[in-house]
Amino acid sequence: MGQYFCIELLIGKDKLKKIHDSSVTVIGIGAVGGYCVEALARAGVGKIRLVDFDKIKASNMNRHILALRGTIGMSKVELARQRVLEINPSCKVEAMELFAAAETIDSILDNDPDIVIDAIDSLGPKAQVLKACWHKKIPVISSMGAATRVDPLAIRIADIKDTTHCPLARNLRVKLKKEGIGRGIICVYSAENRNLSAVDKENRLKEEIYDRGRKRPKLGSLPTITGIFGLTVANKALETLCGGFR
């Protein structure tokens, strides 16, 4: 039995080959993106491009699959690249340590990917990626906010136009509408009606400073929910790449 025997047993040789022949670009190798990459590698995706400018921090330890005591301070994309090759040495995996922005988006997407995974947690860069994918007609699956969520059964997949109870999706819809972007952006989001606790509200005053982008409030998160978000994104991507599991 080979490495992909159990996947082949479930979906068949032809669909598995489509996955193996596919190219995926993952932008944002954080808590969600890390779990997504893990699943794509284990499914045998043939080409994976990893995009992120950030490094592992101690605060990532609660939820990031790449965050270990020994990896703090290391490049997220380089760690992810090494892990993918440990899982699937035949994968053509590329690490791009850069910030997704208007001036970099063309180079990020210049490899003609079959699908793009947007796992960025910052509104501006996220909108740039979705805008570019929409205009270039590249299928994209976008992860909305997993922070502050606690109910795994509230996680949904829908067009961004149909999402509810997600502030990030709401803000993105406003930005995308101004750009004339319509339906066709699939996202993973939580429909949980989350009332911020006193702790949440207090922590909104605490901002984390990044090398790029605006200051953002630090929000509480669970290892379970962020992981489920990432795996749900990967599952939808694999389903799309092979033309459906059934």
C-alpha cells in the first residue's frame, strides 16, 4: 500500500491524479494556513507555493502547527516548505517570504495556480488578493475570521455574499463592492453569533505591531477552531481540484 492508498480508495485513481497534477498557492501561513498546507501536502498536491512575510512568535504556540520552542524566530514559509517535503518529497514547493500587497500580487500569482488559498488575517492585503484572483479568474477559497470563535459546528462554506455574523466578511464585502466585484469568491466562515466577553473587549485595546500592515487588535483564539478552519479550507480546495469527491 502506497502513501496515498487510502485517498485513492475513497475517491479513485482519476480524481487522485487531478490532485497530484494540481498547483496551489497558499497566501498566509498562519494558524489557519498552516493546517491547510498540512492537508494539501498529505493529499499529494503536486505544486505548492507558500507566501508569508512573518516569522514564528511565542504567541503562536497555542494554535500554529509549525510553532515549537525550537522554531520561534524562524520563517513561516521556510518551515512550511521543509515540512511539506518531509511529507511529500516529490512536491514542487516554493517559499516566497514577502508581504501580499498591490505591488507584489502579480508576482505571487505568476505561476498560474489552479486555485489560491487566502488565509491572510489583515483586511487590506486580503482584499488585494481577492480582487486580483477575481479579475484573473483564478478560483480562490478565502478564510474569514477564526479568532473569538468557539463553536466548531457553526463553521460554514459559502459565497462571501452569503455570509452572516462575520465582521471580516462584512468589511470585505464593502471593499469588494466598491471595486465592482460580484459573486464567485468562496469562503470558510463562522456563523456563530459571538458576543464579545469582557476579556475580549479588554484585549481589543492591545495591539500587535507587525513589520508590515496596520496595527491590529490581538484577539483570543483556540487551537481547535483555527485548525478546523484550515482543514475545512483544504478540504474544499481538494474537492474543487478533483472535480468533486463523489
